[in-house]
Amino acid sequence: MNGIVYKSTGSWYVVKGSNNEFYKARLKGKFKMDGFTSTNPVSVGDEVEFETEDELEKSVMIVAIFPRKNYVNRISPANRRQHHIIASNLSQSLLIATLREPRTSQGFLDRFLVTCEAFHIPAIIVFNKSDLYQEKEMLLFEERKAMYEKIGYHVLLTSVSEKSGMGTLNEILHEKVTLLSGHSGVGKSSLINYILKGANIKTQEVSGWSGKGLHTTTFAEMFDLPDGGKIIDTPGMREFAVADMTKQELSHYFPEMRVLISSCQFNNCLHINEPGCAVKNAVAKGVIHEDRYISYYNILESIEAVGY
């Protein structure tokens, strides 16, 4: 039977079969030796083929993984020489941020957006907890909104307690497979509870099984939306480091830089000290926002530090 991976603990999985039943699954050993460079050979969202091991226990073995149409990854927090696939086969990603309690740094936002650009996954930025914002935060939101919308990103302001922006959010999620990410404390759980409308989440049927002694909070989990579509919840991330990217590639994942690269004097321009750089010229003229260029520079340095 074929199915989709809904949950992972690193060595065991929850798979929803084509019959809409949930199964506890393990991975056939050989997959762990087939040249995977990620810390997790199977990720949430993967389409897989599996065989029954124990019908009574509803346990199965994953025997094949179908090619991914896309995925989002980051440098593994446990091993900076490996990457960790967060989720696969996505329609879009939703980055939940806050400007107060806690404040999400622009660096975090831009690293996530760069990763989505690299894998051609449309990204939406949601500034949550708007009920806490004072005049200072609202001014900053308007600045950030203008900056990101100018380069093509959809930006939304939400508050669960005031039910502000929630109708638009439901429309964005409808019939899509959406990855939800953000720092701890940005209100992601409250948003998810609202989105799921108190629905009985089927994956809870197997939540008591396995995972003992494992760091299950480092893995994602998929939920079916009541009105169609799926969301993939990810644990709150303290940091987000880009993976599998070279210094030369980075500017291609900044939309406002990508359109100018061919105008640089040198085709291998890194937009730092090179003469005739169209990107630096655009920054000087205010065409490219200075804060975005600072993010670019900081990410470039981090790539050098990791050694890509």
C-alpha cells in the first residue's frame, strides 16, 4: 500500500495509508545506507510504499520512498556537517513571526525565506500576536510589510485572541499542504488550535506508542484541516541555518538581487567589494533595502564559516 508520512520520531513513523487508516511504521534497514546525507532519511510529507508486518498491531515496514517534489531543510542542530529535512512535498510555507514577546529577528526571517526560495516553495510571512503591539511595533510592522511585499512576499497580521486576520489565513491554507514554522513563543500552537477548530486529530490514536527516550520534539507532524488541506507543524526553532548552499548561489535566492545579477561586471560577483556591482549600486540608491543587504552579508559569512 502507498501512504504519506504524518509523524516521525527519527526511527519510527506514523503513516496514513491510501485507505485513510493510520499505521505505525519502521524503515527497512537498507535505506539508512543508501547515501542519504540528511540526519533523517524519511521526513513528514514523504510519499512512501509500505508492507504489513503485524495486522493486529497495525505495524508496517516502509519499503520504498517516492521522489520528493520539494523539501525544506536546515543545518542539523546536532551535526553542522549534515542537514535535517524538516518536511517535504509542500505547496507553500508559513513563517510565523512576532514583533513583541518575543521579537523575531529579521535574520531568522531571511534565512528561512532564502531556504524556501532555493526549493521554489512559496513563502508567506505571518506577524502574529498583533493584540500586544504598541505604536512602535505597528510602525515596524508597516516597514517590514512594505519591504517584503515590494519583493513579492505575502505578509499577514494576525491575532488569535482578537480573531484578526484568521479568515484570510484559512483562505491561504485551504486545500494546500503548508509548512508552519517559527520561534518558540510566537503563538504557533494557538494558531494551529484555532485552524483545526477543535477537530479530533486522528494521529492522536497512535500518540501513546513509541518515542520513549527519543527527542521527538525535533521532528514535524502533519494534520488534516477540517475544510481540506494539510498543515505540517514544526517545533519552535531557536535558530535556522541554511544548508547545501554555496556563496555563489546565495544572491540568486534574494528576489530583488536575482533580477540584477546579470548586470554585475563580473559573473562570479559576491556583491561585497567587487567593482561594477549592480547589487551594491541598487543598495546605495535605496532600490534594495539596506536591512536585506545586511541579512545577505550575514548569511554569506555563515556559509563561509560552515564551509560550503
